[in-house]
Amino acid sequence: MVLKISGIPINIKSPIVGEISRLNSHISTAPHLLIVEDFKLPSNLSQNIIGVLMRDNWTKSILNENLNVPVVESVQGLTSLNDGDIVVINTDGIINILYRKSSNHNAIFVTEKCNNYCLMCSQPPKKKDDIDYLYKINMKLIEIIPQDVEFLGITGGEPTLLGKKLITLLEKIKTFLKGVRLDILTNARALSDIVFVDKIVNVGINNLSFCVPLFSDYYLLHDYISQSKNAFSQTITGLYNLARYQQKVEIRVILQKLTIDRLAKIANYIYRNLPFVNHVAFMGLEYRGHARSNKNILNFDLKDFIHQIDEAVNMLSISGINTSIYNIPNCYLPENLWKFCRKSISDWKNIYISECQKCRLRQDCCGLFDSHLIDHLKDIKSIA
């Protein structure tokens, strides 16, 4: 799935956020509307059109009276854009897809910065200060996203690093997207500040959840995996603060070599110390970024640890905690665990190999990350 294309920018002095439309399609009244056009433009452009993307070049396709229209010419990959998608055109001609109309996995990306440096991070944080830049783009994006959208994520990096800007972003979402179910993906360290939690909760978004990774029940191991001192204590304090405000919480337990042999202890810790959580997800690794470069210390053979996974999942489920398995194909697991498996991999990262096509569970299976390690593919077996 293509999420970024580029061309040659003309008359673009600042980022432009807009909805994709073509000349032969219905043009909405959205205040930030881009039109994708491969042919000559008419002289009477709609006032809603704030920019043009085209496959051809400027001299062949633009009429003289339209020379003041922001344009990206010679764009490769226009077919990856669909009507109703929302994009940002950057001043360098790079076009990022911010929202895909056909997807159920849309998220607002707020920063590449993070206060952890996790060993398995699929998108390693960067030190550049992009918060203000992305904040301005996302505030425009929220105005254009369809008001009937059912689900959105807020992700990064670490969203809580926005501080006050996170509060105003949530207030904007409440105003424009009243019925949305919103998940904030966070390590919860900044939520150890009860005043910050109070401000987030008082925005008043009705269907809000916090998705928080817990790497281990042992603080030193959690801190080592997150590469951050005191990360465990801050995360746990953040979780308790969320509980004080009766917020929905999902705990994410990453399946990797450093902790796979103590899954039952992690499950027991959650049951005894975090009984308020709404959901626990055991998640397979996405082999990108740090997870790929650290594969020698993170990678393991799943079939050697089925017992540990089975014990941990069933311990929580029997205890009444909603429990799922994410990012693991059904054929990797015994049949008694299939009921916990979810079709979880974001559609733009998701693949199925030829062996999957004859599997009777194909429609319900999460499949594979497109970054899956080759040595794992041998374990894919269709289920008759």
C-alpha cells in the first residue's frame, strides 16, 4: 500500500491539506479540496479547489489563467489516490496520504518523537522537532475527515509529548467528529502526571481508549526493553491514574524472545495489579525498524513456546479479562487458541502468500506483515 508519492511542486509555499477529487466526480463543499487531474484544466475552476495534482507537466496541462493555482506536476502513482482520500502536499512536492476513505485503520500521526527507544520499535523515533508542523496539518485534517467516521487512532512516536497541543487536538476531534471511537497509542509515562490525565478526560470524548504496551512484570526488564530508566514505574502510575478516572485501557504484551518464557507471570501481574483493564492483546512483532535490526535478541520460534502463550491467554480469559491475539496467523497456533485471534494487521501493512489462498480461515485470519521475516514463512500452512 502506497502512503507517499511525489512530484514537482509549483506555487506551494506552505503545506496544503485537502480531499482528493477528480473532475468527473462530485466535488464536495469541503473547504480543503484537492483535485486530481491528468488532462487540461478548465478555465473556471471551482473555488473549493485549492490545489492540483497531475501526471503531466505544467506547460502541457495548465491554462495561463490558472497559473496561480498550487500544483504538483509529473506525479507518479496517482492511481494510488482515491476520491475521498485526504492528503497533505508538502512544499517539496511530497504528498502524504493522511486518511484513506476505504480503510478502517486510519490514524492521526502526531509526532516521530518518543520518550522511549524500544528495542522492537517498528518506527524508531527521531529527534527532530516535528510537533508544531504536524499539529497544524492535523488540525486541518480533523476538519475534513467525514463526520460519520467510526474509528480513529492517535499515534506517533509518543502522542503525549504534545502536552497542551494534545488537549486542543482532542477538543477539535470532539467538535468535528462527535461519534468517533478514538484510541490513543501511548506508553503512558506522561500520564503519571494526574493533572495531565485530568485535562485529557475533561475534554469529554465519550468513546476514548488508551492502548499501552507492558513489556514485562519485572521493572528492570521493562526498562531495558524500552531503553528508558523508570519507564515501568511511570507507565504503571499512568495506568492507575487512568483507572482513577475510569478510562478504558488496553494492555499490549509484545511476543518476543526476551519475555516469552515469562508470559504467565506477566498475565498474573495484570490480573492481580491491573484488574481494571478492558482488554489485553498479545501481539506478534512487526519486523521493521529496531525489531529487524535487533532480530537476533528478539526473534524466537513460536512453536517452541505455544504452552506459554496458551497458559497466559487462558489465565486472563478465565479471569474475565477480554483477551486477544494480534498479528499472529491462525496456522501458527493450535485450534484452541483460534477463538482469541483477531484480524488485526492494518490493511496497508497486510499480505497473504500463495499458501493462504486455499485456507478456509483466510477471511478471518490476520495474515502476515509485509515485513515478515523469510525464515518464518515456512510455518505458513493452509487449514483445510
